[in-house]
Amino acid sequence: METLLGMELIDWEDFFKLASRLIFNFIVLFLIVRLLYYPATRRKDYLFTYFMIGTTVFFLSFLLESVKIQLGFALGLFAVFGILRYRTLQIPIKEMTYLFIVIGVSIINALANKKISFGELVLTNAVIILFTYILEKRSILRHEYRKTIRYEKLELIKPEHRAALIQDLEERTGLRINRIEIGNINFLRDTARITIFYYEDASQ
């Protein structure tokens, strides 16, 4: 048997197993990330992140499957990626949920062994996709959108002027605002970062 750098040159059975699992996992990620998440948020940065994390986690899980720490390894991946945050902005709860889903399905699809039938694997992924679709697309949960803006009228950010602040923001954006969050205040530039929350059908 030919080897290269101490490794078997190619094992066709394992190769086709990896390729088929990879294609299956990519289809699942595409359905969740591209067809469910992206149309609702239009966040291309997270689109890239989810595909790359899902694919990387899949390869890590699949190629290290022979190591007899499968459960601990999977839980370790959840712990590492589950607490990820960017240095400048914490991941919103919805994006964190999708991150958890992406990591979860990638580990499931990579580590499913002979004790799990193909039908069970398909059913597991289908249920996750179905629940995500129902909660994202149907009217069971009304989706709340957000926008972050720079605001210059610092006199209106005081708690006693909250109603006037929301009214001014609604007139400027044309949206019926559900709630707001005031972030960083820059007194040198007389601006504040305000996040407004509104529903998709909340235009005035």
C-alpha cells in the first residue's frame, strides 16, 4: 500500500465517505444559512462566517473521528465557538443561535456512525431545518429588525426626553419604532450610537 509522509496515499472508501458527508452537510448549511438566515437579515458578513465555521467544524470532527474522545471533543467545540465574540461587537442573540445550529449540524453530520441509520441522520437535519423555517418564516414569532445609527441631538438622549427622541427618530427613518437602545456617547463629536428596533411591517 502506497504511503506519503507516513500516511496512506488514498483510501477510496473513506474518501467517498468524506465527500458524500461533506456534500450532505453543505446542502444542510445552504438551506439554513442561505435560504433561511440571509433573506431575513441580509448580513453577508455572517453568511461567510457560518459557511466557513460549519465547513471547518465538519472537517475537524470527521478527520478526528478515530480519536476516542468524540463526545468530549464535540462538547469542546460547542464551548469554544459558543462563546465567540468579535472584538468590537458582541454577537447578537439571533446570530449566536444560528452559530449554534451551524456547529451542531456540522458535528452531527461528521460524527454520525454505523449505529445511526441514514434515515435517522436525514430526519435529524430535516427537523432542525423545519423548526428553523417555521420560527423564521411563519408568523408564529414576529421578527424584530434593528438598525444602528449615529445621532447628534444629545439633549434628547436623556431619560425624560425618551418620547421626543423616539418621535424624532421615527420622523427621520419613516419607521414605527418598537424600542431603542442607546450605546456609546461621544461628547467630543456630540454624537451617540443608537440602535432602533422595529418590525418588518412597521413603516409609518
